[in-house]
Amino acid sequence: MSVTASLDVASVTAEPGGDTDVPLQILNSSSTVEEYRFEVIGACAPWATVEPPALSLYPGASGTVRLRLRPPRDASVAAGETPFGIRVVPTSDPEGTVVPEGTVAVAPFTEVTAELVPRGSSGARRGRHQLAVDNRGNAPVTVRLSGHTGTERARVEFGTPELVIPPGHADFAKVSVRPGRRVWRGTPVTHTFQTFVAPVVAEDQEPYEPVTSDGSYEQQPILPRWLPRALVLAAVAVIALAGLWYALLRPAVKSAAREAITPEAIASAVEKTASPSGGAANGGAGNGGSGSGGANSGSSNGADGGADGGGTGGDGGASNGSGSGGTTTGRGTAAGGAGVPTSARVEVRDTVGGSPSTGSAYKVPGGSLFELTDIVVQNPQGDAGTLIVSSQDAPILRLALENFRDSDYHFVTPIQVPAGGEITMTVDCREVGKPVKAPTPTRCSQSLLLGGTLRPDMESSDS
């Protein structure tokens, strides 16, 4: 072996961010002049150098070089012992390389930073933040968290009182700022506060200065400022909707309900109402048919046929118990003077410029009395002109066609039409209307529906 190398100190401590020198003795035991090159091996190689990097020695001579250790002050170099070696390579005899070894103990250091995220918050019940704690030292660190506000009106709370953070890592803690009392309405209240991050040290070490972070929490009122204005706008909207209902929608619904009251619907309702007394009506018709054919028999057993009896009754008494039912859609006479619901319908068409047209809606049979209680008139085309509903040539209603499409009238006190009386409708057409999405008709067209009760004429029966 042509070289001998040894370290003056086999174990050394290095401070992060500082320089530490370790002498290395070199002896040339060969018989020729030799140059030696040095190379640091191990984990400390990136931050270790040999000065000078090369050394020439005469035979039997010795020299000294220095190993300089410079660990950086950051978390990339962990605290603790790290082995290393120095490769001494003779230039003329690389196989004669020697590697003296040693250990370096990197001293620990503590460096902690903290940041409050976000710096400011707002809310009605609490402020929410996160405290980011970063361990920039080369050893694990335990930190204690605390905080206080500038006044007694709020308090600072942490999700966890301590954090254990590895070197080169960051951790987060939840921070809540709770106000002492609630603000229902008015101006927001601002609470300033501070958080403290203090590394935990051993009893024989000096404590570190806590890391301070400033923050603020704006306490908002529970009832927002826009709430009264929103309530006023909501009340205005409700009033507007109510006005719209009474001005537009309610008349439309009422008109639709009237249009649904067609003569066919009324006739069907009358037939359903009259059905419970059908037995009495049929009975009246049967008795009329089996009589001797005299007038007294016809008038005593029934003035007219029931809804099912159809054509037997008082008129039949004068002609052997058989006769025509007239123009009603459902009529009859109940026994003992009870009334029978009766309805009738007529449609009148009239041309422009001609004389008025008249149609008969209902003629009261002999021996009977008709009590008129309901009138429904329809002008489906929207014609213009005059419509007159008359009883015994006396007008009951006089209407202008251009004022309505459907109109109904109901009388608390019935209009009495005696036997032989006739209810008619007269139409004088001035202008033919035009239905929506339909060809224009050539004549005015109106319809009349009557409703009432047909009763026996007691005065006629007594006479």
C-alpha cells in the first residue's frame, strides 16, 4: 500500500447553516512522488468538500487536508448521525485507494411559521378560519395553539390544542371565533383577534418565541338589511296578484262556469232530480188511462203525464186518456198537488234587415200552472241586436245581444204562467257575429233554456 490516511476526529457534530472542519492526515509510503485526489462519499457528499481537492507528496512525506462540512439550514437534512467516508485515490496507482470513515451528527434546529387562512371572515353566528403551521426545521416539532380577542365580546376556539408536525411538512387546525352575544339587526360588529403557535421544548431549554397571526371576524346581524324591503315587495306582489285575480282571472273563471251550464246539462240535471217521483208520475198516467174518459177523471187524476209517462194526463181525459206532450223536455204532474221540475228549450235564427223572428219555448198544458224560476240565454256567435223573452205577450226580459254571450237569471219569487200561457223568445238581428276560427254565419242564432215547476192549477180543478 503506497498511502496511509486517517482522520483526526472520527465523530464530529455539525450545526445546520455553519461550517465544521475535520483534518485528514496523508502519508506517502511509496518510493516515488505521488499525487492524491480526494472524494467524499455518503449522504453528506452534497454538502461536504475536501480542501485542497488534490495533494502531491514526496516519498516518505506526509500532509494534511481538511474535510469541510456545511449542512444547509433547512428540512432537507434531517437531524441525527450520518456516516461518511473520504476516498483517497493515488493518481499513479488507483488500486491503492484507501477510504477513512467517520460520522457527522447534524444538530437539530426548530423553525416554525404560521398563516391564518383567511385573514378575515364574516357570519351571523361564528367566524371560520384555518391556521396553517409549517415546520421548516430538521426535526419533528410539537406546537401548542392559543388565541385571544381584543375585547371580551368574542372568544377564539381551536379544533385541536396541539399539533405534531414532521420536518418539512405543514398541518392545519380549525379556528372558530364565537361572539359573546347575537346581533339581530343593525350594523355589523368587527372582532379582531390573534392566534399563537408555540413550539414545545424540554424543561432545560429556553422557550421559543410564539408565532403570532392576526385576524378579524365581522359579525353580521341575523336579520339582513334587505329583509324589510323584501317583505314590503312581497306584500305588494300579493296585492297585485289579488288585484289581477279579481280583475282578470275571476271573470274568466265565472264565464267558463256559465258556459258549462248548457241546456243539455240542465235538462240532464232536471231528469235526475225528477227520477225519485217517477213512480207517482207513472201512477198518475196509469190512472188517467184507465178512467172512463170523462173530463172530471182526467183532471182529478193528473193534469199532465210524468217524465216517463210522456203523453197521458189531463188532456187525455177529454180524449180517452191519450194526448201529445207539448214542447217540454221533461214534465208531468205529481199526485196530490206536488210540483214536477220542468224545463224547455228553443232556438231562434233571424236574418239581418228582416222582421224579428219569434220562437215558442213552452206552452203550459191545460189544468196546470207553470212557475218559472230559471232563464238561461245564449249568444254563442256574438251577434248584435235585441232579444225579448215574453210570457203571454208581456216582456219578461229585454236584452241587447252585444252585451253578453251567456247570461243566466234566477228568480226567488217564481213567475207564474197560467194554463194555456206561452213563453216565447223574439230575436231582432242587427249584425251577425263572427265566431273565433270559424266561418261567418249568415244568420243570428240565439237559444233560450227555461226551468221551473209544473203544478196542478188548483183553482181550475175547483171550478
